[in-house]
Amino acid sequence: MKTLFRAPLLSLCVIVAWLLRVGSLEPGNLLLATLQAMLLPQIAQRLRHGPAGVRRPWVALRLFLVVVMSVNTIALLILLGMQLRSDVYFEAVLVIAMLGFVGTLALSRYAMRRDIIE
């Protein structure tokens, strides 16, 4: 039984979810639910990778802070533009948003490959 249902709790949840979804206990639905309960844990096992880890935590933190600074600057300029009723700030926000996006891409590429341009 353990070889048919590799993850018994997950298999039980799949069967219950399928039967609740279709709303009937007909033999065809029971067969489909059982087949899904046997196959889904096997497929999920193949997709599982090793443990994830961060190689350079300080670089990831620095990249996160760049994104936070960019978003905060955008929010402050939008609020300032609304307060002063000026469209110039919204144009500045668009430029800062584009620069923040390109900067984030460049920093993440540098963090991964130690090279920005190939």
C-alpha cells in the first residue's frame, strides 16, 4: 500500500478534494480520484529539488534594500505630486521607476555572474 500511495495524507486530500469538486460518488469519479491520488505524489516527488540556500546573504539584502528605496521614493514623489497638484512629479516617478527596474536587473545580474554586460 505504501508503494501505491507514496504520501498517504496527500493522497487522501487529493481524493477528498476531487470528490468534493465533482459532487458525486459514482464509480468513475472514485476511479479518477484514486488514479490522481496515486500519480500526483509521484509527479511531485520528481519536481522536488534539494534544500534551497542563499549563497551571498548580504548581496541579497543589498538588492532588497535597493528595491525598497526605489519603491519608497516613487511613493513619496506620487504623494508630493498629489499634494502640490503638479504633473511634473508623475513624470519623474516614471523615470525613477524605469531606473529602479534597470538598476535591480543590473545588480541581480552582477550578483549572479559578477558581470553586467556579456
